[in-house]
Amino acid sequence: MGIPLLDLQAQYLSLKPELDAAVLGTMASAGFIGGPKVKEIEASIAAYCGTKHAVACGNGTDALFLILAAMGIGKGDEVITTPFTFFATAEAIAHVGAIPVFVDIEPGTYNIDVTKIEGAITPRTKAIMPVHIFGQVVDMDAINEIAARHDIEVIEDACQAIGATYKGRRAGSLAKAAAFSFFPSKNLGCAGDGGMVTTDDDAIAATVRKLANHGSSRKYFHDAMGVNSRLDAIQAAILLVKLPHLDEWNAQRRAGAAVYDELLGGTGLELPVARSYGECVYHLYIVKTPKAAAVMDAMKAEGIGTALYYPLALHEQEVFASREDIPKRALPVAESCDASTFALPCFPGITRQQQETVVRVVKEALAR
Ligand SMILES: *Cc1c(COP(=O)(O)O)cnc(C)c1O
């Protein structure tokens, strides 16, 4: 029997009666767009993150795009971000017409190297968009301090980090605005696409809400160019069932990570570094080795789920590598991860026995 990278079926079965009732209840209500469930999940996420506002939208990519647009960031502006993230981070920057400026990451946490940010700031820099990669919050005090000194905005890409903390505060409440994704494989996932913007800023919340609704605050009157980006009522209902379990699931991910930390020490594998300023929620448990291909082949042969995160850094992706306006900076740490960082199964509910199997297969492949 194999071990999946993520076991969404087990999660569904554990909540089947509530989830089925949520879906069927929405069908019976025949209210599919907006309505009480969407309002309720907005209020619940705002309360969970500790922000004044949460505004639902269609997905995490749109959440990032809507924040940038609401801040008036656009053509010719520069936004500093990490090259070691899912494509959507930089895609959102490019879609508002801005230029993603990539700054190298630090080894171990794979988060943006905050000591390298200031050197990338120019008079065109409008924002820094740190990504809490794999569920670990970036050192936000350091980033907010740099941003304040240069009078630029900070936007959290918190798509992988719902529930993660930094100095006692939750991801999503640590900058001017933050983006979350409810893509099924995220720590809090719906049954399709979904996203959310969190912010304490009244104007940003109102503008995001308007832009996500065709640039309209009053039905059939439009004062801005917007998009159609909504969270479906059915997804909101599903998220309301799942949210009360998120902290427990994240605790189980952390427990799984602690088991790997213990069993994989001294194997030569580079293990993820957890900063003491907060709690990582291990969206993924990522290890690094030059023998990644061999280890992953051995895992796959035994039916153990794994994947490269990420196989190619963003500045090396054709769509960005070919752009003359993106500054060419040295990004050796990010490039060193290409094809050498990959995930071990670390989902909520993984058993110690399953983890021991993973560890045995990994160790055997490393020794070969
Ligand atoms: C998943 C993800 C996104 C995009 O979210 P979608 O809901 O898939 O659009 C953006 N940034 C990061 C870091 C992500 O992991």
C-alpha cells in the first residue's frame, strides 16, 4: 500500500456527514453566489487571522492581483519578491503591469533573504511581496522595517501559511494586506478554487471588494475596471465546516515534521529549518539533496508520493527569463534548489509507521 503526498480522501471521509450536508444545503438553498455563507466565512477568516477585514475572491492568484490593483500598483512599478515560490506570486505582479524583481532566498527556510532586499530597492519599487513558503512566516518585522524606511507597501503571499504564526500573530495580519488560497491541496482547502484577502485597511478592503465585482459597488454602476472573482457559496459552506479543524490539522503536520526531523538527522539530507519566532504549519516538508532524483525514484517505486518544489526558479522560467525589464540579479541559492528540493508526505493524520517507511526508503536510496 502506497503513501500519498497528501490524503484528501481521508480528510473528506473524516468529515463526510458535515461536508455532504454543507454541499446539499447550498444546493437546496439555490443561493450560489454571495449570500450568508460567504459573509460568514469572511467574518470567520478575519477573526481567525486577527484582521479587521477579509474579502473573499475566486482564488489565491486573484487575491494577490486584487491587492496590487487596489494599491494602484501598475505599469513600470517594481515589486520585490522571491524566485522560489509557486508561479502565481510573480504572475499576479506581471498581470497588473508591474515588474517582478527577484531577490535570492536563504538556505534552510527557503524564504526570501531579508538581508538582500534593500539592495534591490530602486525609485520604482512600490512594494515587497514576501511569500511564507511551505508554511513558515518570513521575518516580517525586518521586512516591515525596510518598507517603512523606503515608504513602500508590504503584501503577504500567505497562500501556503494559513494558521502559521509570527511572534504570536497569525499570517495574514502581518502586513498591509495578505492573500490566501483555498486550492484543495492548501492547508485549508475547498472543493475547487477559492481565495481571500485579509487587511486592516478599510480602503483596501473596499477597493478589493469592488474590483472583484466588476469594479462595481452599486449594482449595474461601474467606476473602475474590475474582474469577476468570487468565492462560490458552496465553497464557503465547505470552508466553514473545515476551518474549526485547521489548528488540529496544522498541529498534526508539525508533529509529522518533528518525526522526520528526528529520524532523518545525520543522513546528509538537508532538513527544513524552523525559526523560533513562530509556528510553521508545514504546508510541505521539504528536503534537499543532490541525490534528489534517485531518492524520488526510490520513493515512487514504493508508491510513496513526492514532487519537486520547485523544479525551476521563477527568474529562470521562459516567460520571465526573456523579459528585458526584469533586472538580472545573482540568485545562487534559489538556483541551487532546482531539481534538488522535494517533498516528503507530511499530511495531517500520517502515522508514525508510514513515516518510518518513508524514512527507510529515503535512507536506503541515499546509501546506494
Ligand atoms: C497556491 C498558491 C498561490 C495561488 O493560489 P491559487 O488559489 O491556486 O490561485 C499563490 N502563491 C502561492 C505561494 C501558492 O502556494
